[in-house]
Amino acid sequence: MFTEEDVLRLIPDLTRDELFEFVESGWLKPKEEGQAASGRFVFLKVDVARAQFITDLRHSMRVNDEAVPVILSLVEQVHTLRSDLDTLAKCIQTQGPDIRSKIEETIRQLNAKS
């Protein structure tokens, strides 16, 4: 877990005001018990990575604030899709050779149609 100071130290381009803005906008969601217990936010590793990404979008890429939630949503969708595809691939691998062969043939047929 990371404190506000940790996050600011790890992301030098990020200001404290921006960090609070990220939280207020819902772009970052620090752990609630950390906030309630000490009045300060506690961030997970994923929050730090997300804060770095948002900082890069805003500073380096000059993305405006209206586009940030759209980009974050699209990135989350890609991550979800990758996870779902990974799960599907693992499920297919647990099947016998005959089922895997049928799946491969169906994929070839569908790809030929598109």
C-alpha cells in the first residue's frame, strides 16, 4: 500500500492538487478504510499505475480532462477483454483433442466468412 506521499514521490510530475483531483473525479479510488482511519488516502499498486497513466495523458500527451474518462474506460475494456480471452483459452486447453479440433475448425470457418 502507498500513502499520498509515496505516490507523489513515485510520480514526480504529479502534484498533490492533481492527485486529489483524480480522486474527486473518480479516476482513482483509494482504499476506503485508509481514508476513514487516518483521514488520508491509501493507494494500491494499481492506483499508482493508473495515476501515472493519467499524469502521462494530461502532461505528456496533452489530453483534455473530458477525454480522460473515455480513455480510462476503453483501457479497462481492453484489460477485461484480455482477461476474458485468457480464461477462454485456458478453458479450451482443458478440453480433449476432439473438442479443441472442432473449435479450431469453427474458428477457421468463421474467419473465412469475414
